[in-house]
Amino acid sequence: MRRTQVGAVLAGLVVGSTIALTAPALAQAKIKIGCTATSDCASAMVAVDEGIFKKHGLDVEMTPIAINSNIPAAILSNSIQIGGPTSTVFLQAVDGGLDLVAIAGATVMSPVNQNSIAAFVRNGITIKEPKDFAGKKVGAPGLNAFLHVLFVKWLVEKGVDSKSVKFVEVTFPTMADIIKSGGVDAVLTAEPFVTRMLNAGLGSVGARYALDLARTDPIIFYAASREWAEKNAATVKKFREAIAEAAVIVNSDREKASASIAKFTKQPLDLVMATPPNQSEPNLRAENLSWWIDVMSSQKMLQSKLDATKLVLN
């Protein structure tokens, strides 16, 4: 989200946001948490379904957001109070002028979820090493989004000029069709889409690039507007406690976690059970964002020099 877009968002939403944020807090307001249909917000899903939020005195509703890049605007409009943006979306929004702050961790990269991420190559294309991606047309589910940024980082580390690859945007649901039609040479994707395309005989895995990078940095974390977070410090504290409790269930009870994920994402339970939930890590520190800032800066995705210590609420 660039500065001109941010200006439009602020101009259109400031009045409604101000009214909502200054309303008397005589009664506990209902908190809405916005996330996309992935397992990354599983700790919040479990906290709702297992009554953990209620136990901590919070009335919480999960709200589905179609595209992750829409989450910052939803937070600023106060249609949700807490959102689960990816690290890249959050940092671009802050770089564009939105005063957002991270309040708790959601998921981090780990060997389990890294192995589920892949550059899937269509039949007829041979990829034996990173340099073979040069000259290829690669579909990404969001340009400058999580999977795309990681892939570019991987190419750079392997000595491949990322500008030699033509990137286009391809949504997850349409990947199989566009691979089958030859519209792209490869797609950056993740489970369960990798297994679906393998079983359909559409191609092969060209690279497990996230596993190769072997990072443990945040994928998604919970964020709010700084104004809301500071005015609702007690609520944020309860939210963090509930998320920490739910994270234990996400990481240890596959059945409960999968049931909550299936309910929120509206995916078949057996499909969710076939893909392990991403590792939930509720603790988030400023240094956890430093790697992302460095990577995005090197890819010229940020216009300003962001200070990670100011982006995570103490």
C-alpha cells in the first residue's frame, strides 16, 4: 500500500474511526479479529471455539478477510479491531504511513510449514537448479506478498537475478487450471495445493525454497491501530494471555486445531487434517521483524527506514 493509497484510506475513514475510538467504554465492546482463510490465525480460532477468550473476559468474533492486503484498511476503518496481516503487508502499510502496531505473535516459519511451500513446475518445464528459473514465467499469489518475497530472497541467495524471472499474480484456487493450460511455467504455492496438483499429474516440485532458507521469522502476527491498542491496554493484555493459552492447543492438539481451522476457513476437515497447522508462537519481539525489514529494503519494497522497536507494542 503506497502513500497515495494510504492518504485516500485515511481521508475516507478518519471520521468513522475517530467516533468509534472515542466512544465511551462503559460496557465491554465486542472485538472483531480479521484474518484470511488460512491456518495462520489458528490461535485466535481456537481461543474462540474453546471459550478461552470468554474465560479471559473478552467477547470476540472472527471475521474472514478475502485478501490479506485488505487487513490494514479494515483495521483503520474500525470494522475490525485486530487483524492478522502477513509481515510483508504490515510493514508496507506502516511504511506507507498507517500507524499500526503488532500486539501478539500468530505463526512463524518452521520446518513443518517450510516443507509445505514450493515452486510447482508444470509438465514440460525442467528445473534442476535455481538458475533454471531465469526466463520463466512464475505465478505468485500476491506480488510482493509473503511467498513472492521469500522466493526472490532465495533467488538472490542462489546468485540468480530476480529480474530475469517474470512474475504474475495467480490466486491459489486458479493455480491448477493455469498450470494445466500452460499460462505460467511455475507457481509459488503451498499445501494442500501442492499435493492436489501432484496427484492430478500436472507437474512436479521445482524447489522447496522456504525450507532451503530455513528461517524462523514471523509469517503472520496480530496487529491493531496504535491508538486503539494504547486506549485498550487492559484488553490487549487479556488478548495476549488468551492467545498464549490457545497457542499451546494449536501446537499440541491437532484434532482441536484442525476443527477450528476447518470451521473458520470452511474447508473440509479431512483436507485440513492432511496439512499440519503452522507453528503458533504468541511471543513477538521487535527483533523478530528486523529480518523482514532488511529483506524488503533490499528488494526496494520500503521507502523509509523502519525502526522495528517502534512497531511492536510493549
